[in-house]
Amino acid sequence: MEQDVESPAAVRKPKLPKQAREDLPKQLAEIDRAKKIQRYVQKDGKCNVHHGNVRETYRYLTDIFTTLVDLKWRFNLFIFVLVYTVTWLFFGLMWWLIAYLRGDLDHITDGQWTPCVNNLNGFVSAFLFSIETETTIGYGYRVITDKCPEGIVLLLVQSVLGSIVNAFMVGCMFVKISQPKKRAETLVFSTNAVISMRDGRLCLMFRVGDLRNSHIVEASIRSFSLTPLSGRPASLQCSNVTSLAYQSVQSIGILHPQPAGSAHHNIQDGTGNHRPI
């Protein structure tokens, strides 16, 4: 018995409904747009904003202290070492010049000659004397004499400038070390936020927890709602920023011995936070 067998070319694939075919490009465009959207604020609290084409960079030098504190650790440590090294080399050169101009280097073996600095016989010893003076080590082998007024003046200048450099650089390092940037690593937020009824009102709720035993006293929560403005080009990235007020913020481990608390924001119509469903 012969059976009618359809060829593969004759088998037709099922077509999508017309409405689905029309909506498919829009859905693909929405998926592609969602992939390109980046976070405005990262999870560690840093704003995902890059300052490009910055002019008048000299303004950073007007507040050099904050500029040094904001630098990365490798640059901060490099500048820390560089400042001290340059200071020691500069004053070492000054001590060597005084000894050279007074002729101390030509009378090293002369026991009757009174040099500006005893036992200073070259640039290396002048550099070591500069370090001993600024760091107040005072080994006692190299010491300034009272027959050198220019050396006394230089000693005063180096002592004062050395104290200023110490105060400035140690202050920068102390402020940078004491910054609580890593404290956010032990503050965790719930992955998802929910909208639910609470006391007869719609509330936006999420949870926050502290992993450390030393909890934060008088903690406060502040968040913002960013909504893209309609009718603006996407390249402008214009957004409407609305502050969210929290009616109830439970203290974390302060008033209640619990590892996590919850934040509630009442969604009210007419405040910019309410959207009809």
C-alpha cells in the first residue's frame, strides 16, 4: 500500500499570531534598552558618574588637602614618600652648599679648623645630617657648631618646615585611614523592595541589616526616586529626582536587639511617587 509522505519542504512551521509578530520588535527593543541601562548609584554607595572633559584642573590644587585624601592609596603613599625624600634631599643639599662655600670640605683633616657641622665631609653625610635633624634622631656624631650663623638659620628653617610637613602629611594619612568607606561592606540591604499595605496605605518597604556587633547609633536612611523625563533625548539622561520620606525607620540593634530593621515609605497620590496601575 502506498502512503502519501510529505517532503520536508512541504512541512510548514507554525506562524506566530499577527499581534505577536507586531509586538515582537517592540519587545526586543525594550529588552535591548533594558540591557543598556546602567545603575545611577552602585550598591556600595558610589555614584556611577564619570567626569569627562574637565577643564581648569588647577582648581584641585586650591584644596590640596582634600585632593590628596581623595587619591587612591598607591598614589597617596607615593606622594607621602616623595615629599619626605625631596625635603631631606633639599636640605641635605643646603647643608652641603654651606660646607662647600665656607671651605669646610677643604679642611677635613685640619684639626685647627672649626667647620659649620662637625664630621660633615660630603653630600652623603650632609644628607644623613638632614634626616637626623628633621626626624630629631640626633645621633651625636654630626653636630652644628656655634661659629656658623648661616647654619643656625638653616637649622631653624628646617625644623619649622619639617614640623609643617609632618603635620600635613600625617593629617592626610590619618583622615584617609579614618574614612568609614569600608563600613558599608557590613551593611546589607534586601535584594528586592516590596510594595504592600500597611496601616491602610500602600508602602514601599525594604530591609537593612548590620553584620557587626558595634552598631551605628542614630542611623538615618535617605533615598531618592529617579524617573526619566518624557520627551527628552536619551543622550541627555534627564531625570526627575524625588526625595522619599520614611515614616518608620526601625533602629538596627539599638532600640531592639535584632540584626535587621525595615524602612517604610508611604506612597501618596500627588507627591510624584504614586503611579496608577
